[in-house]
Amino acid sequence: MSSNTKSALLVLADGTAYRGWSFGSTITAIGEVVFNTGMTGYQEVLTDPSYCGQIVLFTYPELGNTGVNPEDEESARPQVRGAIARNISPRPSNWRSTASLPDYLKQHQIPGIYGIDTRALTRKIRVLGAMNGGISTEILDEAELLEQVLAAPSMKGLNLVQEVTTSNIYEWSDPTTAVWEFNPTALEGEQLTVVAIDFGVKRNILRRLASYGCRVVVVPANTPPEEILKYNPDGIFLSNGPGDPAAVDIETTKALLSSQKPVFGICMGHQILGRALGAETFKLKFGHRGLNHPAGLEQRVEITSQNHSFAIAPDSLLDAEVEITHLNLNDRTVAGLRHKSLPLFSVQYHPEASPGPHDADYLFEQFVRAMQESRNAAVTN
């Protein structure tokens, strides 16, 4: 700890306070405090748009050893409201590093607090559930900071998609550069076109689609269905994103289901597809955030990367044509869906990893095959 390190205060909505030291920007930030159990990938977590509106508590005891670099960003900037760590390494040691973690967060006006008992804080969230909290170096009076925390809106009912969706339509062509166990070659025949609806899309999802040879057109979340269909897409992708899925409009997705185009959803996209098929969603007590969540069904298990606060209510899946394909094997919540007669499927977890295991990469191939079959059927007819 240097002599110019600033004191920082963290206050939760239940009035619990933690005093530590500041890293990153020296401002005040309010958000929902959640924990991530991953042992690696802090930069991907910080830049994942699904974390918009949240302060992330990292259970791994030290952050910053590998610094940050442009290649590992999942969006153009950090999306979290703040970060909480046990210890911070201010001097990274990695040949890919271009900046330290504290400097990176300071550059993007993201505050952090370290030097607190992160195990005790994690246990509190597990017992009481995720709740709003505030980090500040400016307000060191607990009662004053608590007042701001209590005035902040709850994540339940909050639509954050418009804060992270793209404002312009663009095409993505960069494939995955990291070495994967399976690196697909370009598809034979005419290139498949995927329109990705951006609810807060991670870059590695776009990279994986591009790696499978797809032309990827990314559109804002509020793009009308007729505008999407002008691209004559072979498939529709519904992306991940932040906030409460019940607060996000599903009319576009409903309209696209009647187009008979293959649809693939991930995370928020999974919830949006479920709601478009008549299901309801609910808020989990503390969510799933980490790199080793088992998911599967009927003796098939995948180790998956997960990051979500909400889940589909299984009792609300009343359409006999919709079936559950995966469960989170820790708590048996719905982790995957598919339609029995239409080319529609989704998963609650992240097959693009980044960070995380690659067990579920086959889902991208499944999507590509569905698009190929749909195109071939259209030509035949």
C-alpha cells in the first residue's frame, strides 16, 4: 500500500459497511452487489455488458496480476459500476499487458475497493441475496452513503438493455484468435447471414459466429422485425444482456418466430426467447456467476461459464412443443430450451466462454447446421 492510497467505503442496502482502500477511479458508484467465483478472466468480466448496473465482488483473492489488454475486452469499455477485491496487484507481469488494472479502471471512471473480507461479504450475499450497495472515496460517512444506496432502483424490473445496445447497425467479421480445441474452417457454399440482436452482446460470441464462417450483422435491440428481415438472414441470434428480461420488449422476437428462421439465444437471449414462447422469468437469490457451473440433462453434463440474475420459471413452460434441454445441476434451474418442431433453441449459460470452458461450443455448430438445413429446404421448395 502506497502512502497516497485513498480510503474507500462500501455500504450495503442492509446497512452493513466495509472499509478498505481505493483502486481505480475515486468517485461514488451505486449498483447491485454480486459475486463471481471465477479464478481467471477478470478483464472479460469487467467488460461484459451483462454486468451493467452491478458492482462485482471477485472471490478469487488477488486481481491485477496479468494487467489488461485490448484483445481480452468483451466490449469497448468496462461495463460494471464498480469492483470489489481482497487484494490488488498494481504491477502486472504478462507480455500481453498494456496497462495495470487500477489504471484501466481509473481511465474509465470505474471505482474499486480492496482490503476487505471478501469471504465474509460473499457469505452475506449467499444468505441474504444480492442487494444494492455503494462504493465511495468521497462519502466516508456510512449513513450518508446508505441513503444514496437506498434511493437506487432495484434490479428487479429494471431495463438496462438500452444502456448497452449498439446505436448503429454494423457487421462483425473478426474470428476467434485464441487457440480452441475446435477451430472450424470456413463453410462450403454461399456464406450464411446471421442477424444478431444486441441486448448487450459479448465480442467473443460474434467471434465464434465469424469463426464458423458466418456473415454477422449486429442490430440495436429496438430494431423492427421488418428491418431485420430485409437482410434476408439465414438465422437470428438473441444476445446476452443486463437487467430484468421481463422489462424488455419481446414483440420483435415474437414476430421473428413466425418467419421460420432458426433462432439461437444465449443468457438474456435465452430468457427473451422463453418469454416469447409464453414462459415467465423470476429473479434468483444471488444468481450464477462463475466458470465451472455444471449443466446438463439425462447423463449429459457440460461445465459452463454463467452470468445471470434471472431464470425461466419451469412451471410457466405450458407449450407442449417447448422442452427443457439443460438444467443447472447446482440448483436445477432451467439452463436450456428448444422447440420440438421449429428451429428455435437457447441456453442460459455462455458457450462462447471468454472466460471459461469450451464444452458447449458445439451449440454454435448446431446453429450453423440448422441454418444450412433451413436454407436447403427453402431451395428445395
